[in-house]
Amino acid sequence: MIKSLLIANRGEIACRIIRTARALGIRTVAVHSDADAGALHVRMADAAVAIGPAPARQSYLAGDRIIAAALGAGAQAIHPGYGFLSENAAFAQSVIDAGLIWVGPDPASITAMGLKDAAKHLMAQAGVPVTPGYMGENQEPAFLAAQAAAIGYPVLIKAVAGGGGKGMRLVEDPAQFAEMLASCQREALASFGNAHVLIETYIASPRHIEVQVFGDAHGNVVHLFERDCSLQRRHQKVIEEAPAPGMDVDTRAALCAAAVRAARAVNYCGAGTIEFIADGSGALSADRIWFMEMNTRLQVEHPVTEAITGIDLVEWQLRVASGEPLPLTQAAITMAGHAVEARLYAEDPSTGFLPSIGRLDHFRLPQTGRIDSGVEQGDAISPFYDPMMAKLIQHAPTRTEAIAGLADMARAVECWPVRTNAGFVARALADADVVAGRLDTGLVGRRGDDWAARPAPGMPLLRAVAQHLHGPAWPMAGWRLNAPAIPTTLRLDDGEAVHTVAVAGDARGAITPMPHGVLASEAGATWLIRPWRPAGVEDAATAGALHAPMPGLVTAVMVAVGDRVAKGQTLLTLEAMKMEQAIKSPIDGVISQLPVAAGQQVGAEALLVRVEKEQG
């Protein structure tokens, strides 16, 4: 067994690998950029090595620095996690050439499955069904247009080196083909350095179904059943589950057998995923499911497979990389129950899913289910990397129970000032089609606007805030002898709307007092709620105190402590959500506090500057 492991990744996947390695008695080495020096995966590992500046190309994508870190730290092996360099055949070969163990498939397998057209040719030869289309070398626009016409519209144009939804165009009208082809090729060249495309038939109601496969160096290959990843937003998965809804025994057997053939065709060793596209317009059937591509790494959604099989896939990766055979035969691998996973992102669905960055001043995750997280309260969300914070996973005897349990988990998320997609996930999981398993890859696009709308805090929650702000004497407020009490009312500001609230009646909800108000959480959303004050009304505690309206970057500071300033004078500028905002003095006075500097990232509600009126 490997004794010392370097994890060439960050965030929740690095933390997840560290947990399994620790359970196996393996020493772990983390790598980190300057931005991640205090990150959770660094704190969890036995050792950590700095590998460069914040931009990924200068750190997590710098293969030579990662290999040097492994050699310098005495690591025997490198686990790439997913993303970054995990499917980079050249990096995998460099790891092997350096005398280290690569926890992943042979570089030749990565190369064989790296280009969509070559992979499809290989799969067709292995007897794996592939989507009808053209995958040849001729890239002349007129020839490709003719192929599209022969296939029949609508068609998909796909970059052969593509992934993550890039280099893909749906063409429904022949008159648009030339423009869409040119656009797809430009994006493919810019993103992957390869403008080569393929043309395939478009499935009107597609479902994304994938099979987890595992091979070892002794010629064994098994599958661990399928997952459904149809709930996607712009080709990025949002919610995944295992097994796939509506999958019957015969179709599962045919699909999983095809996946095993696909893995054997490239002598696959390690964890991999064979991705298929299924026609979701009717019942699933083996003759309406086609190979799409292979991911030659661990998947983000691997926990749902772990939940239904009881198998730790990272442990299997480490055992196989150490030269051991697969721990179980195909006959010994069984599944039980249903598992669903949601990705918790630092983003604001109500603003078009813009990333939300800054310090997690308040961050509480649910106490039920499985959680794979890469951050804790007090950590910061960086603008440099993928905004996924955690994965929420629920396993239950039935799909109905798993869906309901995961929705409860999403609703229990509390986060401030960074915003998350927890409410979006909870509403998606409550959708009638999702609950019924009527899924296709376009469902999020059709319903997403409804799921993304930011809710207002409910009245019981507002009453709980009002009772806290009104103080311990509130039960006697408005009390009269032999007559109904006169309710005391407060006006509360949640930053988006003003609510008139009676301090009486039903009051419940998750609230946390803060220096500038009360944090209130409900249905996956969190608000900072304060007593409403008319414009121009100030008190001694808040007069002249200017706070960041949202997470952002201080781009310039024009004053210093002790400076006299005039009302309306610009004191500093803050860049947030790609816009620069001038922070101006609300009064004539003197700068008494200035806790920020140019170039500093700040969270929402962070104190930027305080101006005090001059005495006399």
C-alpha cells in the first residue's frame, strides 16, 4: 500500500481524499496556491507545500511544480482529484517518469478517450452503441453542412476535444449551420487548441446517464451501476442520483455491460465513468441509449455510487494504484436504496448565478446526510477557482425519501454574507417533475427562472427577529387589563424590502444576532435584518459607518485616518459584481477608522470606513 500521498487539487475533493487516506494510515501532502495558504485542505493534511500564485495556471495547473513538491515532500504517489490536471495524459506520464505512482489510468487510456471522435470510433469497434453522426477528418464547411443535412435537423456540432459544455452548438435551421459552425470552431480553438468538430443527431429529450467502471492492473473490470445526471444548467451538473429513475433490470444489464466493454477496449485501470445519452421521450430502453464520452478520473458525483454500494471509491483507487486487485468481483457488488447529491455553490441564482465571493462570517451546514465540504465558517471564497463549496448527499431506502431528505438539507443551509444556490436546489427538488423522475437535460433551463427567484423571509421568521430586537420585555408589550393586547409593530429591513411586523403570534426560525443586525435563515436563504430607519435618520452607533453592500475588491482608497472630509466626498472605491462603486461620506467629519486598504477583498457588511462628526 502507498505510504505517502500528494493530492494535486484543492477544496472539497482534496479534503475527501485526505479523509480516506487517513483511514488507511497514509500520510497526506497538500499543495496550495498563495490564495489557499489557510484553506481547509491545507489544515487537514499532514504536510503542505506552496506551489505558486493564486491563478491556477501558475499553481494547480503547473505540473512541474506539483511533481517537485511531491519529490521534495517525500510522497510516493500523486492523486489528481478531478478537474485541473486529472485528465492530462502528459502530466500523468511526467508523474510516472519521475518515479512516482499515478493514482489514475494509464496515460494511453487517457489519450484514447480524450478526443470525442476517436473515442467514438473506438467504442463502435468494441460494440458499444454510439450516437448517429459524422466523426470524420473532412472539416470543410460545405462537406459538414451536407453531413448535417444527411443526418437530419436538428443536429449538434461538438468540438472533439470539448468538455463542460464548451465547443457545442445546437443547430435547428440549415440556414444557421455555417454561422454556428464557425462560432463553435472559434470557441473550440480558443478553449482547447483544437478546432476539429463532429456532427451528431440531436436527441430532443435527452437524459444524461453514466456508468461507474473500475479496472485493475490484473485485467479485471467491473461496473458499480449507473447514475442519472440529467439535471444540468448550461451543461454543468446540478443534481445527480443513483440509480437512474425508470431504469429496468434488462436495460441496466445492457447499459452496464456496454460500459464494461468500453473500459476493456482501452485496458482501463482505475476509476472511470462511461457517459451515455438516452432518449428520454419515453421509457428507457437499451436501443435508445448511446455512448457519449468517457471521463478518465473520479467524478464529482461519485458519493451517490458510494452510498448505494457501500464502497469507498477513493480507497479502491489507492489500492489499485498500489498494485492490488479489485477488492470485489462483479457478483459481489450490489446496490441498496437510492442516493441523491446536490452541489452547493457560492453563487447568487437571482442575479444570473454570478459568483459570490468573500469571507464566510456565518456558515452552517445541515446535521443530517453526508456532506463533503471544502470550507468552514471563517474561510473565504476566492474569485480564482470554481465556486463549489460542498456537496450534500442523502441516501434513503426509496427515491422519494432521498429527494425529500436532500431538499431538507438544502433548506437548512445558512450562509452569510456569501450567497449560495441552496434555495435553488431546494425548490428544484420540490418540483413535481423532479419528484416524479420526469427528467431531461433541458428541465433546469425551462424551470430555472422560477427556482432561482430569491424568496422573501416568511412572517414567522420575521416575528422571531422582531421579538429578538424588541427585547425580553416584549410579552407585556401593549398589555391591557380585561382587553386584547395592542400588538407592538416593528418595521424591519432585510436589505431588499421593508416589512411591518407585529411582535406577537407565531414566531419561529433560525436567527443569529450580529453586530449590525440579526441573521435570519430559511429555505436555503439568509438575510441580515435590521430595524428600518427612514433615510437620513442616524444613531450614535451607526452614524458615519460605511459597510460593504456586497462582497468585493477595494480598488482605491482616497483618504487616511484623521483626514477631514465633506458630505458626498468619495472616500474609496469598491469593485463588486464587475462594477465599481464609489463609497462616499454621508456627513461632514473626520475619518476615525479605515480598516481596509487598496487590493483587499472584503465580505458583505464589512466595515470599510467610519466618519465621525467633529466635536463642537
